Amino acid sequence: MEKAKGNELTPRGAPKKGALHIAIARKKFVGSQGSLTALRDISLRIRPGEFVCIVGGSGCGKTTLLRILAGLETQYEGSVFLDGRRIAGPDRNRGMVFQEHRLLPWLTVRENVAFGLSRLSPAERSGKVQHYLDLVGLRSFERQYPHQLSGGMSQRVAIARALAGRPEVLLLDEPFASLDALTRIRMQAELLQVWQAERSTVVLVTHDIEEAVYLADQVVVMSPQPGTIRNVLSVDLSRPRERTNHQFNRIRRAVLDELLAHALA
Amino acid sequence: MITAQQDHWLPWKADAAPTLDSRAPAKKSSVNLPDALVGGIVPLAVLFVWEVLARLEMLPPNWLPAPTVVAKTIYEMAAAGDLWKHVGITAARVALGFLLGASGGTLLGALTGYFPVARKLLDPLLQSLRSVPSIAWVPLFLLWLGIEESSKIALISLGAFFPVYLSLSVAMRHVDPKLLEVGQLYRLSSFEMVGRLILPAVLPEYIVGLRSGLGLAWMFVVAAELLGASRGIGYLMVDGQMTGRAAIILGSVLLFAVCGKTTDWMMSAAGAKLLGHRAR
Ligand SMILES: Nc1ncnc2c1ncn2[C@@H]1O[C@H](COP(=O)(O)OP(=O)(O)OP(=O)(O)O)[C@@H](O)[C@H]1O
Ligand SMILES: [Mg+2]
């Protein structure tokens, strides 16, 4: 964990992969009690290697949007392109951390992290698993089963599982929600570290405005009914960012104002 | 890092733990052991009264022989070697019937559990067959397969089939879709989906199905052997009835109980081993 500090400032070369072009006219859920428009007029361009955070109230379609990017939802009006190719289903070049940890209860922690690595040789696989378990600070739990872990620990294993696949696009749905403040800050730093090393595109959903401003290049503010993008704010602060900094707080305030403006409207 | 913290966090805990540990089993046994004893009081009393009444010849010995007489009968048959022949043939019938029935149940359960089309085609038929009391098939089996082994095996297989089929089919249909999405995300082939997600997910329910299938196999071997056999524990019972020796009938009941319990215990131990340390 300590090694995280050193490289944080190293500038990254511009990655060429992981450009997302999102143009969703409408996403409807049709149920027995009628239909519900979860997303409406979502138009967003994410540059390769960009870190985007999505904030917005409960039920405004953040998870739905992430699931579309993952390729798990394919029934909607519009289209989403990754590097110019339409996303038609899941692919190993996109990794996802769900809102729930979704670990497989019959596998140990290390087997769960290795789940998507079946194409690697056993030696490569175990090296990777150890690396990412170290990263989330759970190496000593590698032989435990998910039911023996706390919620926050399970979530960290799920993060390790997604990272181990080294995806070009990493989708994270409130990944740090169940962590204590200290672990959360540590995991945020680790995630930035991984992002800078791998130059992947990251889309992270959070309810925590401070987290969004700390991590993101762009903060997407969504509003509900129907879920739509209210505004996109750029965070032009160099990293590592200072959470108590005046500029930081100004942007934080701006994001909050966007959220409140809708709530009060 | 976190384990280390837990180990050395509270130094006094190291002292506290043994006292807690040594107290816990004592407390447990002070509750459980008498429970087991209490549960034994009535059966032992019954055995005792039964023995005394039989000794006093207040019970007709050809109707209800003393427990010691039953034990002696079993012992004598075991010593003469007859017993093992009968137990062996019954166990073999159960094993073969269970193997066939459970295999069929596994095959059709997996088919209907995985392919909705197969379920729509086969499940209604199988469900309606299930509602027929299995013994009702006996005359047909006898007509088709004769009085020899085949008809017995068929009946036992039928008994073992349904619990296995049902448990697997239902469990496969109810695997948590959220876990299946993880497989989708990693682009598992359908083959991998079954092997790496669906089978491990349904294993606990499947083992329960196998256990009840085995239980029913024992139930049906009794029926099959009572209906006509020249060997087996069921034959012993019929023989005991024909020759008016209640001790043999009672001894056979006891044998069935012991055999059934033993195989169930073996199956559940194998299941526990297979499930390992996972939850549930
Ligand atoms: N599978 C589904 N079927 C029907 N409706 C759904 C489904 N999934 C989501 N919805 C609806 O779509 C809307 C958006 O849901 P979504 O889960 O995307 O919200 P969210 O922004 O992630 O909320 P939260 O912050 O609480 O996680 C909600 O109104 C929800 O009821
Ligand atoms: Mg959500």
C-alpha cells in the first residue's frame, strides 16, 4: 500500500483504447405494472483513459447505464460504441464491479479473483491474483470463503477480480460504499494508481460527491424520472488532489448545487 | 495486516479464550447429554418391559419374542453366514437401482433445468407420472420384466428417480441470475457456465435430492422383496411370516433400519466433504 504514494504524479501518455461514445435515446423497463423509462437522452463522450464519475440520486439510472456499458442490457433505443464498435454484449475488455459483490460462494477468495483468468497459465494466474489481493489488502484472506468476509472485504475482493482482468474499460458501481472512511481513502488512492498504470478508461458510480471530485476528470450529474444527464463538470485539478483545497471545495460545491437544483426544482 | 491485528488486538483475549472454550463444551453437554438420555428412557423402558413380559410368558413367543431372542436370532444367522448373503443381495439391489434411478434423474433433471424447451416438453409428463403411486407400476413391471431381478431394480430405480430429478431440475432453474451474470461478463461458454457456475451452485440441493432418492430406494427394495424374492432381507421377512417366526421378521426390520441409516450417513458425509467449507 505504501508504494502507492511514489508514482501518483507520473504523467500518462495518451492511451488509444477505451473511447466510449454513448447515445441512448431511451431505456425502458416493461413490467407487469406498465413500463418505466429508466434512461432518457443520454449523450456522452468519454475519451480513452478518462476517469468519469457518475453521481445522482437513488433510482436515476446509474446502474442501468453501467449495465448498458457492460453489455448486460442490450434492449434499448440508441447505441453505445467502444472505440467505434457497437457494444452488443459483454466482453473481457470491459470489467465490472457490481453494486453487490457477487462473489461465488463456493470459491475461496483467491479462486474468486482468478475466476476470469482461466486463459492464463497457472503461474501467471497465481502471480496476478496475489498482486491484486495485495493491492486490496486481502492477501492473508486468500483461503477464506466469501461468507467468512465482511461486506467491505467482499467488495474489495470483487474489485480485485475486476482489476485482475486488466480491462480497457473498468465499470464500478458504488465500489467503496461499504468501506470505512480510512479504507475508502486508501482504495481510492489504489484505484488511481491502477488507473494511471494501466491507462484504462474508468466509469465509477458513487453517491459521495467528495469521492467523485477526488477521482474524476469529469463528473456526470444525473437526475431521476426519467434518468437523464443534468450536467457534466470537468475537474481540472492536478493529482494528487487535496481534499481541503479551496479549488477542490469550489468544484464540490458546484456538483452539490447541480444535484440540489434538481431536487428543489 | 488485518489478521495480525485480530490476533494481537486484545492480549487478554488469549487468556479469556481457554476459559470460554473449556466452559462451552461443558455447558453444551450439560444440555445435550441429558437430552439424549431422556430420549433413551422410554425406548429402554419399553425394551425392558417387553423383555420381562416375554420372559414371564405373558406375550406369546411366536407373536412377540423377547428382544434378546431377536438379537440371538440375528446373531445365529450372521454366524451361519446366511445373513450376509441376504444383506448383500438387498444392498446390491439398492445400489444398482439407486445408480440407475439417480443417473436418469440427473440426466433428465439437468436437461429440463437447463433447456426451457426440454422442461416444457418433459416436465408435465414426468410430474403426472410422479403423482402415480409407484407401487402401482408393479404389475406392469412384473408383466414386462418377469419376477426376477429386473422388475425389482426397475421399481427401486423409479423410487430413486423422482427426488433426484425434481431437486436438480428445480435448483438449476433457480440459480441466482446475478451470479450467472458474472459468467456472462467473463464470456463463459455454455459448457463453462454449466461446469463453473450452475453445477457448483446447485450442488447442495442436488445432494439433498440424492439423499432422499437413496431413502426411497431402501423403501422400494422392501416392497420389491416382499412381493416375491428368494433372497434378500425382504425375503427373510416373508420367510419369517410363513414359518411363523416373529423373531426373524423383527430382526429384518432392524436390519433394514441399520442399513438405511448407514448408507444415508455415508451419503451425507460424502456430501459434506464435497461441499467443503462453503456456507449453507
Ligand atoms: N430489471 C429492472 N426491471 C424493472 N425496472 C428496473 C430494473 N432495473 C432498474 N429498474 C428501474 O430503473 C430505475 C433506475 O434503476 P437503477 O438501478 O439504474 O438506479 P440507480 O441510479 O443505480 O439507483 P441506486 O443509486 O439506488 O443504485 C429505477 O426506477 C428502477 O426501479
Ligand atoms: Mg445502482
